[in-house]
Amino acid sequence: MEHDLCEAAIKGDTKSLHNIIGKDPLILHKVAAGCFHGAASPLHVATLSEQTDFVVALMNLKPELKLRLTEVLDSQQRSALHLASAMGHDQIVKELVKANPKMCLVRDRDGKNPVHVAAMEGKISVLEELVGASPEAARVRVDQNETILHLCVKHKQLGSLKTLLEVIKGWDFVNAKDSDGNTILHLAILYEHFEIAHLLGKGKNEEKETIDVNATNASGHTAMDVILFLGSDKKEANHIKDLLQKANAKQGKDLVGGDWLTNKRESLMVVASLIATMAFQAGVSPPGGVWQDDKDGVHRAGEAVMAYNYQNYYQIFLRCNTIGFVASLSTILLLMSGLKFRNKAMMWILIVTMWLAITSMAITYAFSNVVVTPRKEKDRRSLSKTITIGVIVWSSVMALLLVKHTFGLVAFFAKDESKKMKANKRINKFEAPSSRGGKGRGAKPPLPLTS
């Protein structure tokens, strides 16, 4: 009887299906319970044979068994939806998804769900149907922490990749990394899928999320590093290199500052928060405390003692403490803003802001010590020497750091301007007429090296 049911599934013979059910009313219960002796269930067989009417009839004969029938897996842990997705059977996919949308999340023995399978096989219409029914299934990662986008690149499915990039938004999704730290742009170049690399390497696009061309993998290599390592003389590879350069892509060695900041973002946030807390506490509880009582014409309760005993020092203390507080809050805001600090100018701004915060708190500390130190000559002399040495050392260190980073910024802009001038000369060289009266070596000038 089970053999007859499989034969009917292959042929799509719904009349034979009803006859078999009449003879053995429990046969579908056996299928749903996984007790079917065949290599695949009738639903799997009908799906492979693209017998849509048979699939619909099989699930509707016993409505109470519909969910369980769709959940039956074959020896490879594949559901009927896996097979329909791989074969691109649109109508069967719609029927199976309508009967049990949760099957979009079920993984086979290789850890892939039907959405992964459809993307790998390039079944665009099926992919759209599955992602529409279960968007979360497209975000499930497989072995090596690969996303569905990594699978599209590895199987050279440009159509699937375009569909997913249009349907599912999000910077984190587009720039996700596998266990080796590779983004989809790394893989596209590594596998020499240059058409995909061309799609990804165009840089910024306001209409949709785009790939970070300067993302680094676990080895600290960017996409530019990968294409340079390949050393390919192919025309497509050179074109991708030009695209990356136009999108301001850099090598890993040029991104040390940006990567350092990315890795240390949480630490900087903690330090900035600590400075802000210290500044706030010093502001509401100044050194020397506050008056505890009112004295007509002299002071009121809650006012800073320092403001009366050290009027000049108090003004400096208040200003430095406020600068440190505002600078630390600005640092926190910059770190939370999502700005990309790979840019040299942005790095310089953040460094100067932190420099202001730390220096201001150092000055605040110095004046606080002045207030709480007894006015005995011996104590004052010791304090004066300590502060003098501290100021000299601190100022020297801060000045060196500021000069270093300022010169680094100036050198960066000078180097960028030099590259633009060289690029313009290169273009003019290719556009200049040759001695034969024709055009130069190339009819089409190469892309400029910088944007």
C-alpha cells in the first residue's frame, strides 16, 4: 500500500490517493508519525515530481494532520519545503508555507533552512516568498558563522544577493562577518566573483545599506588587501581595485587608528563616564565643603566654602571642572552617535576632546589640593614643588601628543591632495593625443585613485 501511495505521488494521481485512503484510513497517520517505510514520504515524492494538486490533496484529506505532514523529514533531515525551495517549485512552496510557516526555520543535516537553500540555488521567486513569510529565517547563521549573504557569494548567486539586499535592511546584516572575520566583499574578491564584487564595491549609496569597504577580517586585512594579495592581471580585478579606490578603500595597515578605536570604544565610554561622574561630584560637592548655616551678609547654607576663602582659585576650579564635564559628555555623545572614526579628522576631534577632559580634571585636582592643604609654610612649599613638577611633566606629554596628532592630520590631508594631483596627471596622460595623431594608449581614462 505504501508503494502504491508513492507511485500515485510520482504521477500526481489524486484518484488513486483517495482509493488508497479508503482501503487504509490510517496510512497518513503512519506518514505523519514517521513510520512510513519508504525512503521519502509521499509529500517529499510529490514535491520532487512537482505534483502541486497531489500535494494540496494530500494535506487537505486529513486537516488535523496537515502540520505534522509538513514536519516530516527525510534521511537528510530535509522537509518537503527544503526540496520545493531547491527545485524552485513556486506553487508548492506557497502551499507548504501557508500550511506551516514555521518550517522556514527548520534546518537540514547541513544546518541550512529552506531560505538558505533557495538563495544558494538562485530561486528568486521562491526566496521572495520565503523571506516574506519568515524574515527571521534569512538572518539565521550556518556553519562558520556565515550568513545567507555569505552563501550567496560562495555559490555565485548575484540575483539572490540583490534580492536579499533589497528586502532585508540593516548595516549589521550587510556587513556581518563569518568566523574568520570576512565580510561578503572579502569573499567576493577571494573567490574572484568580480561581478558580485562590483556590486558591493561601489561605496556609499543613500538609498540602501552598503558594504563597509574598510572592514577588516580576523587577520586585519581589508578588501583592498585581499585584491592586492591576489595579484591578478585580469581586467575585472583591476576594475574592482579602481572601484575600491574610488570608494576610499584602504589597506589594513592604514586603519590602525580606526580599528583601535573600534576595539577600545567600550573602554573609552567607561573612562568618559568616569570623568563626567568625577566632574559632577566635584561641582556639587566642592573641595572644602559647603557652609552648613546661614550668616547674614556673609554666606548662606549650601554655598561653597572655597568661593569665600579662595575666590580667585574658585573661579579657575569652576571653569576647569565645567570644561572637563562638558568634554566628557561630548565624548560619550560622539561614541554613541554611530559615526565612523576611521576618518583622520574625526579621530583628531575625539582625541582633542578627551585631551581637554583629562587636562581639565588634572587642573581641577591641583586646585582641590590647594584648598584642602593647611596654610603652614612647610606644607605649602611641598605642595608647590609637587604641583610644579606635575604641571611640567603633564604639559610636556600633552604637548607632544597634540603636536604628533596635529602633524599626522596635516600629513594625511597633504598626502590626500598629492594623490589627487597624481590622479589628474594620470588622466591627462591618457587623454593626451599621441604622436600618430590619434588618442593615447587608452580610449577610456582610468578611474581616479581617490574620490
